Amino acid sequence: MKATLWLAGPIVLGNLGQILIGVVDTLMIGQIGVAPLGAAAFVNNIFVIPLVALMGVLASVTVLVAQSKGAGNKRQVGRHMRHGLALTVLLCLGAIALLAVNAGFLDRFGQEPVVVEAARGYYWLIVLSLLPALFYHCLKSVWEGLGWSQAPMVVLLCGIGLNVLLNWLLIFGAWGFPELGLMGAGWATLIARCVVAAVMFGLTLRAKRFDGLLPRRWLSGYEWSEFRSMLKLGLPMGAQHLFEVGAFAGAGIMVGWLGKEALAAHQIAMSCAAMSFMIPLGVSIACGIRVGAAWGAGDLPGMKLTYSTTLGFTLLQTIVSALTFLLGGEWLAGQFVDNDAVIAAAASIFVVVGLFQIFDGAQVACLGALRGMSDVTVPMWITFGTYWVAALPAGYLFGFTFGWGAVGVWSGLALGLFLAAVLLWGRLRFRFRETP
């Protein structure tokens, strides 16, 4: 467990950093008006769909690198790196092309005209930042697959600091810089992501620990079989990400039908639940890396030990999170807003959030171990069924047919997470039994 946590710590901090920078961006943009804040939220709700999906696809790089490391195949690590970066560029160009087409339809999403108009320039800057963001993510996946998660974390945290500084300079026009408002936030994001990608690539090229691991050539010798293996593993993981993100987005839409107070309470609960989820998510990624290395080395006892200790730690950690939400939900809500109706609604939702913490931690721990074994297709269908066939319809049933409101919608999500935990645990047990 110590080895897993040593690997997971930087991953958790990096994930928390990504969420915190979103919170800081929101606070800074909110100071220049409601329309810019609405425009930023509108753009990022669109942008997160390809970002999350492609991050899921590129998770295959981490798994394949970990397996090659476990098998002692240094040359294969370099091949995975080269093909992973090429796949990143190709996928990003395709996604940017689709987002460019979507730019002509921004007024078809039901947003107020002033929000759409404010969003147009910012939209293009955020779209262009997709390539450096995922280029960094691919390199980060290589480092983490090799068990070296500290350096990517440091690079990302420095990039976050740069983004905050550039926001201050370009949004508000500090130190003689032009006051660009929302466009300044877009430029800050694009510049920071480009710098982070460049620094990560330079660090990879110059790090002594990559001696013998770097590709012998970068721009030639690509093989379709390598791309096919990455896509075969990565596409189901990308779909898993989409199913979960889409389910929570759908729940947010349903809660919005209940009124602005319910939606505000939903947003508060989502922010806190996302922060809490970063710990089991980071531990799950580390579990997948270590299971992948053991899988590549044919070490079945090591795989079982890694998974069982990860699940035990996750159980203890999620119990602490559950107690925090159950006992301190009203206090937490009060830190976000000064509105009694919103605080009361959020406190009720926090009861459900607290109860599903253990299920959420268990399902993501099982997913991590299964990914390390390259088992992604069956888990993809499990997540589709539990989130889209069970959670969302149940949320509508509980929230509107039974009249439970926002608590009912979240109860549907809790049901989906419970089913996912049970089915993924069963799948993992089955895989361990059939592994020689």
C-alpha cells in the first residue's frame, strides 16, 4: 500500500490542482460580470466533452507502458511514447475540426444572446488549447506508467501558478498589460497549456532516467498495429469517461428543471463531491499502473495484493469522506453561498453524497485494477448500463414521479454507483479466477 500511495500522491495533487484552477478561474472571471462568467461556463461545458473523452483514450498509454515496463521491454516503451504522441496529435486535429464546425451553432444551445456573443472569441482560444493540454497528458501518462509521477505533478502545479498570474495580468490589465477581460482568460489558458506541454517534452528528452527508453526516431516508422492496440484499449476507456460525465451532466439538467435554488445546491454538491473523488481516483490510477506492471511480469500474487490493499485503503478513506458530508454538509454549503434555501437543499443532497462515497470509491478502484489487466470492454458496458440505463431513469423516477426533488435525482446516481461497484467487483473476481 505504501508503494501505491507513493505513486498515487502526486496524481491526486495534480487532479486536485486541475479542479482548484477551475475554481480560481471562475472566481476571477466572475469579478468582471455575469455575462463573461456565463460565457466561460458555457464554453467549458462544451470543451470538457472532447477533453474527457480523449483523456480516457490516452489512458491506454499508461497501461501499455506499465505492462512493457513490467515485462522489461525498454524498446517497447519508446514505441508506445512515439505512437501515443502521434495519436494525440491526430485525435486533437479531428476534435478541433469538429469543434470548429460547432462554432457556427453556438446560438443553438438555448443560451442568452449576450452570453453567446461574449463566448465566441474565448471559445476559439479554449479550442486551440486542446492540443497542448492533451500533448502534456500523453507525456504525463508515459511518466506515470513508468512509476514516475512526481515530475508531471510539479510541472502541472507550476503551470497552474502561471495560469493564475496570466489571468491577473490579462483579465484586469495589471502591470501595464492590456485589459482583455474574458479574452484575457482565454489567452492565459492557451499560453499556460503550451508552456506546460513544452516543458514536459523538454524534461522528457533531457531526463537521464529516460536513457534507453526514448524512441530512436520520432517522425517515421509508424505502424497501424500499434495504433490499433492503443485504440482497442483506449476507446472503451474514453467511452467510460463519457458515460460517467454525461450521467452527471444529465442529472444537472434535470435538477435545473426544479429551479435556480436547486441548481445552485447541485453545483455546490458537485464541487465538493468532485474534490473528494480525486483521492480514490488517484489511488485507482496508481493501482492500475502497478497491476499493469505485475500483469506484464506475470505476477498474479502481486496483482491480487495491489488490488486488495487498494480496496482496503479506499474503503477507509471513503468512510472518512462519508462522515464529513453526513455531519458537516450544512456547514460546507454555507461556505459557498449565503442563501437559506440553497443551503438547506445542498445539505439534503450531501446526505446522499455521503452515503454513496463508499460505492464510488469501490467502483473506481475496481476499474483501475481492470484497466491494468487491459480489461476495458466489459467495464465499458457495465458503466453504460449502470449510469444510463439505471441511474438517470431512476433519478427521474425518484426526483419527479415520487416528488423527492434534487435529492431524488442524486439518489438515482447513488443507485447507479452501487450497481457499478457490485458488477465491477464481480468482473474483477471473475478475471482473477480465470487468470493462470
